[in-house]
Amino acid sequence: MDNSWHDLAPAPPGPPGEPSYGSPLRGLRVLELAAIGPVPYACMLLADLGADVIRVDRPGAPRAFGDWHLVLDRGRRSTALDLKDPAGVRTLLALADDADVLIEGHRPGVTERLGIGPDVCLARNPRLVYGRMTGWGQDGPLAHTPGHDINYIALSGALDAVGRSGGPPVPPLNLLGDFAGGGLPLVLGVLAALYERRDTGRGQVVDAAITDGTGSLLAMLGAMTGTGHWPGGRGANVLDSGAPYYDVYPCADGRHVAVGALEDRFYQALLDGLGLARDEVPDRDDRTRWPALRAVLAARFRTRDRDEWAAALADTEACVTPVLTLAEAADHPHHRARGTYRRTAGGAVVEPAAVPRFRPAPPPAAHGR
């Protein structure tokens, strides 16, 4: 049987800073069936950590959403296979025979109809971890219903909680569903299955769904709601812009600062930095006084530009930071010092570094007499 894993061109360079971050997944072979959103993100994370990832594209088809995936597709090799052609299926199965992980993002039943479903692949390679990424899951009444990030987080209960008081829910880009609720749990499941394989010698199927993962992200919110710590509607609570000491304020130049003075000592530092006395402002512990306190803070922040406030409060415990654009964030001294971002494509694209970072344990100390 042909096995073309070794015949593909080497992978392109990995993420910025790769040598200093280490490659703990080196030697791991991952087969990615090209998809959008959480699948390329999950495979980017695996590739960033040293896995050898091969992406399988449809021949002649443009990459979905084109340049959107410029960064998400980094660090891996690719090949084009027509999975509706028996020859393409045979090649895919040969690649899966030599893989540790296969990740796909089709609707339930699609890979089975193509002849590359988990039963077929695991029968040939019992050590394979078969990762499946969907919006609704492999079963349930909505399993075969189309949707996107906004639909999954809407039905999970997350979208309703995001937004200003009196306004509609605000989609938080596709960060909450596709990436946090989808790609990250998929990677967690794959790594957990690989860990178990060390003992059992057998792979398994990982069923990752964006609705499930987003539901997991709501763990604290569910507890706060059930115990009375989230009494208001959208935009009326401590962490959702309801509390005036945990919100975003416009400055004199129209740009914004973020205020996160939750704890009392940080709130006191905020008042000190703004030149306000506690006995002169509305009581922050009285929710009925929050609108009045917000007005005081808003008026004070409007007296200076964003960067002036950032400089004035930088060495305090006020928990105030400038709200930066992505381009500004890439050039911030803290991110520059840590190498959090780099600019590619002639400086037009801001690319994040691999995460997390690793520092190997020191070698055993020599025990002399």
C-alpha cells in the first residue's frame, strides 16, 4: 500500500519564536481535513507545538475565505486529494495509517459516506485519535442543521449575556464559539486521548462541539446566576459593563481606557489616580448609585487623552490600561519584550507567537560528597 506521508514537501517555517518556546509535540503526526474556524485553529496550535501536520485540501478549490486563514494555516504541509475519487480515498487512508491524529470538521456522517469515517480508520489504525469538530455535536436534534459561530453561542446562552444594558446582544467576533468553545476543547480532547493511549495502546473518537465547549465556558456565569451574584439583565452586572469600576471609558481624544478596579484596594488606587476622594463620590457598593458613579468617572476620563491617562496610571494599582488596536498592541513595549506578536506580509499582518511557553526542568544536580 502506498504511503505518501514522507513524500510531501517539508512544512514551512513555524511560528515566531519557536526555538525558545520548544516543540513538545515533535514527532506527532496529525492529518487535517481542511475546514474553517475551529479546525485550522486547533491544527495551528498543534503545529505551533511541534506536531507534523498535513492539511488535506480539495484539488482545484480555493482555500475557504482565502487570506482569512493566512496565519491559521501556518506551520504545516498540505496536499490536495479528491475524496470523491477512490484513488483519493486510498491515499487518505494510507496517510491515516501512519498518523497519530486525524481531525475533521464536516457535518455528522460526511466522512462515513466518503469511506474515511472513524470506524474505517480505527479498524486500520487502532492507535489513531480521530478528532471530530462540529457546531452542534455528532448527535441531537440539531446535529445536521447548518450554522455558524453566532448561532452556536446564541443557543448556548452565551450571546444573550454580551452587550450593553438596553441594547441588543453583541457578537464577540468568533472568539467565543469557534476558537474558545471549539478549537481549544478539540485540542484538549485530542491530547487527553493521546495521554490515555500511552496506557491502553488504543486511540478513540473525540466528539467536540462548539455548543458543548461554549457551555463549559459559562460555568462561572451559571454559578453566579444561580446564587444571586448576577441579578441584573445584560450589561447590568459586575463583569459585563454594569459596574462603573469595571468598564470602558472614552477619553478626550475619542479613544478608550479599560478599567478593572474590582478589588477595594485597586478601586482606591483608581480614585487616587483620578484625583477623587472616596467620600466625594457615590458609594460603589450601592447598585442604585452606579449610574451616578459612572457619570463621575466618565467626566474625569474625558479630561485627558487615552495615552495621557495610561501614562499617569501606569505605575499604580488602578488596573487601567489603554484599549489598543491590534496594530497598536503589536508595538506595545510589553508585547515587544515577550515577542507576543510579529508583523508579516510586509508588516500588514499581525501574527501571534506560539502558546504557551515552555521552560525545561533543569538537569539533575550532581551529588558530590
